Amino acid sequence: MPLPATTLAASPPQAAFGDTIEILPKIFQDDTNLAVMRRRLDPSLAAGVAAQLEEARRLDWRWRGGVSDALAEDLLGHLPRPERAGPLVEDIALICEAMAYLFDTETIGVRLQRLEGAMCPRFHVDNLAVRLVSTYAGPGSEWLPESAVERAGLGAPRPDKPDPLRDAHSIRRLGCGDIALLKGEGWIGNEGRGLVHRSPQPAPGEPRLLLALDPG
């Protein structure tokens, strides 16, 4: 699905934060490459998440299609403790509905993964237009404000490339439960301005449960 063209703004890309879902449409602004709805998981949802992580077993659920009862049924069939997964499944379904509405699409790509290590440990940008991420357990994704980025260092590492991280003290981290939209290089007009981010390294014995959504 084509996303709206933007005009390259003169100012560096910015991040937008808020406590309600109204913050997420700010991702459509030319000067915004990160929109974050801050939230804390309510106790029933947190308990349901913890139940899915009690057993050290692989969880890598993927879905591509519409937001329907079939999505929830398929997810339940892949969770370790489906009898305690009601709040988690409901939350994921609501986030999928919001994503589909925001980007006016009937198709959503969804991934729910249990991670024991950093999936993408090097700072990078995504080549897609936009991605939603939310961490249900463990550390949230790390990202860099533009002032901390050396874009010449992005991409495959080479001896002649600089470090993409200018200032280690400037690394920011999303909170557990936050819902974030990350604008990538594939967003029309955003070439060279995609959000620079990476996966965090969970502590030993602290699995991470990550939700990622792509529209269209």
C-alpha cells in the first residue's frame, strides 16, 4: 500500500511522545520519524504475558492477513499458555486494528517473538516505510536522536566506516508496554532520515517478548 509522500523538512527528524493513541498519527508529519504512545501494562495483561514466558520454549508467531477472529484464534493456537492469554490476545488484536485504521489497509503483517538475545544488535535503519513495535517483557528497543547519529557509518560494517554512534550517552530506550511507530527509509520523502535503532541485549534469564507490525 503506498504511503503518503512527504516533503523533506530542513530540520532534523524528531520524536513525538504522548500518553494516548492520538500521538501515533504524528508519524505522518514530515519532521517526525518516531511516534510513541507511552503506557504501562495493566496487571492482568502483565500476568498473561508472564505466563507465556514461564516455560523456556520457542515462540515465533507470524500472521499476514486481515484483522479478524481468525487472527486471534491462530495466535491462541501458538501460545504456550492459551488459557491465560486472553488479555494478551485482546491487546494484540486492538493494536492491529489501530494499525489497520491508521494506514487504511486491510492487511497487516504481525510477528510475536520470544527473544533470548539481541535480534539486530547493530544500530541500523529499516528499508521499509514504517513499523510498529511494542515490547511486552524485557528491555525495549533502543534508538538514537539525530544528534547522536553518524549516518555514514550505517549499513554493513567496513574498516573504513565510522561508528554510527556518535555519543553512547545519547542512547534512548523505549519502555516496556510502549507502542511505537518507527519511520524507515522506504517512507516516500524520508530517504536518509529513517529512525536509527537496534535491539537491546536482555539480561541472562530475562527473555524479551516483542510484537512487530507492518501495514500492507
